[in-house]
Amino acid sequence: MELREKLEILADAAKYDASCASSGSDRKTSAGTKDGIGSTEGMGICHAYAPDGRCISLLKILLTNFCVYDCLYCVNRRSSNVRRARFTPEEVVRLTLGFYRRNYIEGLFLSSGIIQSPDYTMEQLVRVAKMLREDHGFRGYIHLKTIPDASPELLAEAGLYADRLSINIELPSEPSLDRLAPEKDAGAIRRSMGRLRLRIEEAKSSPREPRFAPGGQSTQMIVGADGTDDRGILATSDRLYTGYRLRRVYYSAFSPIPDGSSSLPPGAPPLVREHRLYQADWLMRFYGFDAGEIVPDGGLLDLEIDPKLAWALVNRHRFPVDVNKADRESLLRVPGMGVRTVDRLLSIRKHKAVRLEDLGRLRVQVAKVAPFVTTADPQVGRSLLDRLDLRQRLAPRPAQLALPLFA
């Protein structure tokens, strides 16, 4: 099979893995020179967004889409009738360097189906990263998908060459994993995550330790392949962040596959559900929300409005907050105010009384913020929070516009 044909098959097969981002990478030579190839800045062919908002580009491929496992939700499962292909480690190295030199990419995201055994597969993945770093002086970003059942020694070696490692938890509940992927071991996934956490923390705490996955570790959960609601998904994410110090949990909406099992849903969940989960995840990580308070009693996030606005509408008794007096935690809960906006607001109010026009200069959506805050402006008329049609007026219109609040 020609290399181009392999690339077509294995790049397409990798599209189902969402867990790639390059935050945390700053790989240079020990002497601080410009020797080596690659960087983490540039233009590319597969775009992802880092937690700091940067758009990055990666060559995102599988080493192979052959797999000895038969996970029901996976298009590359053993029993699936798909075209198969396999790269050699040398071919992946050649492709990565070739695409980088042409300024198509700034790094590599490499995953694989399980071939022969977890250890054999992990050896092949590590070999690619080692050849790039040691044989070719590649200083670009490398993200390796690790195999949970592989030996701890191989996982430890992977962290010496990769900027980020990830182990997919696959499904939000252990019973679902047992039912839909019985050959996978939830305990092995947790043990591998725990080992990686310890190695990452050891490397950060001691200057004598070699660099080890400076971008941390991430994981991915499939949304909608089982019956777990959003409350259960976010509870799992919260445990992963707390217990394993993950840098990121990615959510991937289930995609129906050809000849799928009757145990799977017949259709995909709405993509907006995936989007709302990312927004809720952001609230947990950066806005001080607990997982349990984000999702309403029904267990599912509101698909029409973002989760912070949904929470604020249910908790109107917490508002309005005075932008000139409220603490940072209270301001972060105001719909329409982001972390940077709040930090700038706290700086501004040291020097002047903040008015609505100042919020406009901070580029917040004044119509969205106004019902939930008081400013130095005179307060005229009844509170906007008392309006029975407040949700309707704040919900996005088809043209992404809200009805005027002051009409």
C-alpha cells in the first residue's frame, strides 16, 4: 500500500479522538541554542485549541487502525468491516518531518489500535517519539496516546519524549465500559493515570528529575453512547481532575458506526450537548463551580442557553452583585463575565467607580450582564431580574441576538 493511501486511511481513523492540545510545551535544547527542528508555533492541517485559547496545528494520525479489541462503540473494532492500514515507525517519522518542513504542522498527535499486545503497541509509539527527538533533533510538540495495560516502564519512557500523554477513559461509568468494551480494564486505566500523575509531579518538584510530559495528561469521554446523564459525566470529570490532576477532559459526541450493535443508541446526541459539557467543564476548572450545582435536577444541561446563565436564572436570589464591591468569586458567577474581564474589572475599580459604559469598554455583552449587576449608574425602575421574560430575552436568537432588555 502506498504511503499516501495509508495516510488517507489513518488520518481519517484518528478523527474520533478529540483529546489533543499543546498547552504546556516549551521544548528547547539544554544549552538554549537554536539547534533542532520544530517549534510549537506555526500553521498546519489539523487544528485544535489549547486551554489558553491558542490555535495549534498537528499531524493527527493512528499508527494503525488494526485492533485486537472489539469495543462496540469503536469504528476500528476487531469485527468492523473497514479498510485497514499500518504505518511503520519510520514512516511516521518521515511524514512528521516532511509536513513540518513544509510548514503544514507544528507537532504530532499519535494514537493507535492495539496490535499484538499493549506492550508491543506502546513500544512502537515510544519508538516514533524517541527517533524524532534523538535521531532528528525534533523540538516540536508530541502528544502520545498511551496504552493503559502497557508496562509502567514503557509509560515512563513515553513521558521522557512526549509533551503530553493521554489515556482515554472512554465512557463515564465503569458498568458502561464493562458492557460496551469488556476487554478494557477500568482499574488499569486508573492505575496508569495514577502512575503518570506521580511521575509528572516528581518531575515538576525536583530540578534533578528529567523532563516528563510537561503538558500533563488528558483523557476523553464519549458522550451519548450509554445512558449516563450530564450530571454523571461531570461528576466523573470532577473526580478525574481532583484525583489525577488531569490538564483536560475532552468530550466526544457518540457517532453511530456501520453495522453498530443494538446495544448502542440508533442516533448521535445533539452536538450542542457536547458544547454545553465543555462550557460546564470550564465553569468547574476556572470559575469555582462545583460539579453538582451546574446541572439541574433533571440531570441534563439546558441545550438552549449556556450553563452559567441557566444557573443564574435559577439562583436569582444571588443577584444582583455590585461590580464596585463584590469579591472575585461572586463576579465570576455573573453571566457574560469571563476570568480576564473580572480581573481587569478588579483593577479598574481601584481607580474609579465602574459604570455600565465601562463594562462595554471591556467588551462584555452589556445586555447579558446588566440584569445581574449594579454599577455606579443611578438605578431606575424595577430590577431586570424581576422580568418574567428574562430567559426569553437572554436566550440566543437564530441570528445570535438577544431581545432588547430595556424596551
